[in-house]
Amino acid sequence: MYGNILPTDIALAAPNTDPVKLAEFDARIARGEKIEPGDWMPDEYRKQLIRMISQHAHSEVVGMLPEGAWITRAPNLRQKLVLLAKVQDEGGHGQYLYHAAETLGATREEMVEDLLTGKAKYASVFNYPTLTWADIGMIGWLVDGAAIKNQTMLAHCSYGPYSRAMVRICAEESFHNKQGKEMVYRYALGTPKQKAMAQDALNRWWWPTLMMFGPHDADSPNTPQLVRWGIKTKSNDELRQEFVDETAPELHAVGLAVPDPELCYDEAAGHWKFGEINWDEFWRVVKGDGPCNKERLATRRKAHDDGRWVREALAAYAARSS
Ligand code: 3HC
């Protein structure tokens, strides 16, 4: 039950296409008002949000896997504690976002089923392997940095529960980003072997990070509607450019080389120009054929199966208590 609506109410209601209500809704968006769960909203608005928020939640939970693999191999107790805290945060972000999607009438069972069957997407970046400990620092700096860029925008999203979830999540992501930067600084300014590890990690994570912002705006079928309804307030390419403008000089400052021969600063434009993303690789990974897609889903499916007894025990307890 979310406010005064049940998921089944939504499923049974007539399609929300009333032109008067749609005009009122557009006016609310134009005034910068927050839309709340019990408010009238176009079906497409609801569908877009369920799609985006549930995939965001999947990304957080699957995103625990590449880093989680290094918890038992952290070089010291302090680094283990920091990584443990980070991975736990990501799991909590996933729960936050699944709840936000549930306020729109989606059920947890449906969303998880869509992930486990491969129907739903999650961020392609998490389908790459973490080969050395330096990857953990580079993920914190780049991947969480890109997530902050995107999520800071989403904190202004027109849908109340999503924008409020972003405020809490961005606060924790900034800790993830700072701990990653600290690690990479230490390696990049450390021994030649440590610097080589940091550079190797940058070489492997730079382009998958740029892919996190999605396809070019011209190839982004969802962006026009998301911008119209104030769900996105910046486009994929805008956010990607902001990220490169901020991150490239910081990486250079610690003596690391961005793996892009076309990267150069355009004084006239006031931006860093960069090369073209390998869109064949992007779509191959998005469609399930990346280096770790199968492994990630197999791990999620096993975790879901292993947790069946807990779900059944909770359901039995709830039935007996009602
Ligand atoms: N990985 C996987 N799928 C992607 C993708 C990516 N990097 N970029 C785009 N896609 C998919 C979209 O989901 C869409 O497919 P769908 O219609 O079947 O859902 C299709 O490619 C076309 O892309 P669009 O640009 O039209 O889609 P969007 O407008 O939704 O833009 C997005 C994609 C930028 C990822 C947007 O959905 C978004 O901002 N989502 C919310 C934020 C999010 O999910 N971030 C993921 C990272 S979470 C994270 O990093 C955790 C942190 O703790 C480290």
C-alpha cells in the first residue's frame, strides 16, 4: 500500500490519457512541483520511472559483485573496513531504489524476476572484471564519480521519492568517490609498480565509465520524454562531457594518462574533446554479451535461490501473525 493506492489499483485503472489532466500534469512539471505516489500521472510517466528506477536498483545490487570479490583480499584491515562499508552502502542503495519503484506499483518480485531472467538491464560497467586491487580505487574514483554526476542531476527529478532517494545516495557516493581517489593518488604517486597498477586500471575502466551515461542523445529513445517530464534535467551527452571536463585534468595531475589519443583541451569551447566510444562494444555488453554478464547473473540467481528459505520463513510468519 503506497499512500492511498495499491499496485492492483494501478493495474485495473483505465489508461491515464485524459487531456485535461495531462495538461494539468504538464503545468505541474513546468512549475517544478514534485509528483508524489498518490498523484495523477500519465501511464508513460509511471512506466518510464519504473523502468529507470528498477534498473538503477539492479545496477546498485549487481554493482556489489565486482568490488565484493576483493573484500577477502584487501591489503590491510583499514582497506577491508572501507570496502565493506562501501559494498554495504550499495546494497542499501538498491533497497532504497526498489522501494521507490514500489511506490509506482511495481512489485519487488516482478522487478527481481526481470533481472534474474535477463529481461531488465543494469549498468553495463559492472560487467567488466576487477583484475587487481587498484581496480577498487579506480571504480571508486571513476564509476562512483560518474554515478554522482548522474545522480546529482536525478536529485532534481520531478518524481518525489526518486529525487529524495538520490539526496541520501549521493551523500554516500561522495564517500565512495573520495576513498577511491585517495587509493589511486597513493598508487599513482607511489612505487613504479603501484603507478603501473593504477595506470592499468585506468586503461580498463575509463571507457566503460563513459558508457555509463548511455548512448548519444540522438540515439537515446527515452531521453526526450524523460526531459519533457523533468525526470532527466540534463542529457546523456551533457553529463558525459561534464564528467570528462572534471576528471581528465584530475587524472593528469597525478601523472596518469587517459587512454584516449584524441583527448585534448579545446580552449575556444572550454571543454575537453575526447574520442568516440566503441558503441558496438557498448551494445554488445548492454545486450548481455560482455566479459562478466553471465557470471554476474549466475551469482545473483544463486544468491536469490540461497535466500528462498528466508523469504518463505518471513511469509509463513506474516501469515501466522495476520
Ligand atoms: N548500461 C546498461 N543499459 C544502458 C546503459 C548502460 N550504461 N545506457 C543506456 N542503457 C539502455 C537504457 O536502459 C535503454 O534501454 P531500455 O529502454 O530497455 O531501458 C537503452 O539503453 C537506451 O538508452 P537511453 O539513453 O534511451 O536510456 P535512458 O534515458 O534511461 O538513459 C541511463 C540511460 C543514463 C542509464 C538512465 O537510465 C539513468 O540515468 N538511469 C538512472 C541512473 C542509473 O541507473 N545509473 C546506473 C549506475 S548505478 C551506479 O553506478 C552505482 C554506484 O553506486 C556505483
